[in-house]
Amino acid sequence: MSRVYNFSAGPSCLPEEVLKECAAEMMDYNGSGQSVMEMSHRSKVYQEIIDHAEAQVRKLMKVPENYKVLFLQGGGSTQFAMVAQNLGIHTHKAAYIKTGVWAKKAAAEAKKLGIEVTEIASSEDKNFSYIPRVEKIEGDYDYAYICFNNTIMGTHYEYIPDTGKIPLVADISSCVLSEELDVSKFGLLFAGAQKNLAPAGVTLVIIREDLITETPLPGTTTMNTYKTHADNGSMYNTPPCYTIYVLGKVLDWIEKKGGAAGIHKLNVEKANYLYDYLDKSDFYHATAEKGSRSLMNVPFLTKYSNHAADDEAAAAKEKEINDKFVKESTAAGLVNLKGHRLVGGMRASIYNAMPLDGVKALVAFMEKFAKENA
Ligand SMILES: *Cc1c(COP(=O)(O)O)cnc(C)c1O
């Protein structure tokens, strides 16, 4: 068996220990004579699995008593609408901070639903390479919305805006459980699982109970109403059973690493190893500004990106170098490093499950590539 180091932005690598456990239990889960894939979600044995997953979310994220933990489907993208449908119900006004693609998509979805969206800050002036500083959010907004870690731009909030009584909603898809987070500062948190928690298929939602309404926006479907899922223990319909099972195991793995604080320490060590190299290199540079840098997603460019926008020959050379980097790194067992088209260059996603050795292997490859292409 030969495994690669996978730097994909999502779905992304999972801890090997977890994959091995899943494999060992594939044919017969815990003496049940069935795979978890085959079980009735209404069975006692499955109820224990989903209860364990929820208990681990509560324990590791220190979720206060007055919050519900839900396992939903439809990805982070469905939350863009559900947030507006279930929270945007009084003044129909919401404040959004625009920090990149995912925040923009969320705002666009709210607008579609008739919410009056106010963009209270943006970092579009510098291609979203930083997080704007918004100390305080005030107004008659139903909610305020932020994307806490911007997967494409490689930026992350180093503070939590003070919204007073306005419920703060945060998309934490690409940073959930990569660090400690004070859940009580938020009204609602959500995360698609495929970056830091599990395979694709489940979305974790943590919602303060007073925000679970019986009267969402008119026309909101049963499935898009948080109350439906809160009242039925995330089992109103068939949940993504297997994914939730893997999620529980990933959280057990995080617990063994010292929980949110322990994994955060490892993540800082990994990210610093890469950023330190980028900052001292004269061949590469990180695109995200210091003070806003993500521990999870690290986009970077080469010196060949420093050219005038209309210099076609230089642009062709830049593309040639980037393509070569991706091709050679893939051959070296370092995969999915191609950058997002909105940033260009390369991007290394180094989620919880990426070991420090993977980052060290990447930096060693980068050094060699820089020498050969100087
Ligand atoms: C990946 C991602 C999404 C979209 O998630 P889906 O599950 O694909 O809908 C939303 N927000 C952020 C921050 C993401 O990284």
C-alpha cells in the first residue's frame, strides 16, 4: 500500500487510524453482523453511534446546554439559505462581511430570499487577502454573518466581532475543531464535514435554542426548517448514517490529540513550518496577509507571478511553472496542490488530519523545485 500526502481543500485526507478502524469494522460492526452502511437508522445500535457523535461534538467544542447539535445534509451551501429562512424573520435585514467566495454566495442566497443584505465590510479591494477589522456590529439586523475561515483565499478571523444582541452566524466549514472556539459568542455555527470532520455528506449545525423558530420565512420547506431536525434528533428523515459514524471516530481521534487545544497546537506548528519557509523564500510567497492567515489553507505563488497584467509572455511563463510544480509534486506523492483559479498558483490545505511529516515533505519538495527553476 502506498499512500500519498493529500493537500486537497475538500474532501480531504482523514486520519489513517480512523480509516483503519472503519476498515476493520466494515463487515461486522461491534458484533452486530452488519456494516454501519447497512443498518437501520432506527436501530438501537445506530442510535448509540449518532449519540456518541453528538456527545463528542458537545464535549470537544464545549457546546453550552442551550444549544442544539444537528447533523444535516445539503452541505454548507444549503446552510446559506437555511440561515436566512430561519433567522431572517423579524426585520428581514442582515449584515454580511464579505471576505471571499463563500461569504458572497451566502449573501446572494439571502438576497434571493428577500433579505435586505448590508455588506458592512469587505476585503475585495485586495482580492480578499485579509480579514477586515469590524469591532462592533450594531443595527436592527436579524443576524450578522461571517465566514470564519476562507478556504479559497486562505484567510481566517483572529477575532470575533462583537454583535451585542444580534445573533452572530459563522461558516466554520474549513476550520471546525482546528482550534478552540467560544460557541457562546455565536447564535449559529455550521460546517460541511468534508474538510475537517468526516467524508462528504453531513453538515454540522450548532444553533442556540431560542433561534429555532416554528415560523421560518413563508414557503420554507419542512427539510429547511431547523425545528424539524431539532425536534427529531436529526432523524426526521434518514441521516447520512455512515458519515456520522466516521465523524464520531474522527472526534475520538481529536480527543486523543488533546482535544481542540491539542490539535490547535499541532496545527500552529504545521502552519508555521510552511509560512516560515514561504516568508523567507525569494522564490515563493504566501498570498494571505499576516494577521489574517489561515492555519488550514495556505495559497502561495512563485516569483513568476510578479508581472504586469497585460504581459502575455510572462503570464505564459507563470502558468508553465505552476503546471510544472503541480505535475512534479504529484509525481512525488504530494497531491492536489493546484491553486484555486481566483488566487492562482498553488494551495496547500493542511487540515487536522495532515501530519507534520506531510508538511515537511512539501517544504522539502518546494526547496528542490525552487533550486531547479530559479
Ligand atoms: C467548502 C465550503 C463550503 C461549501 O460546502 P459544500 O458542503 O460543498 O456546500 C462553504 N463554506 C466554506 C467556508 C467552505 O470551505
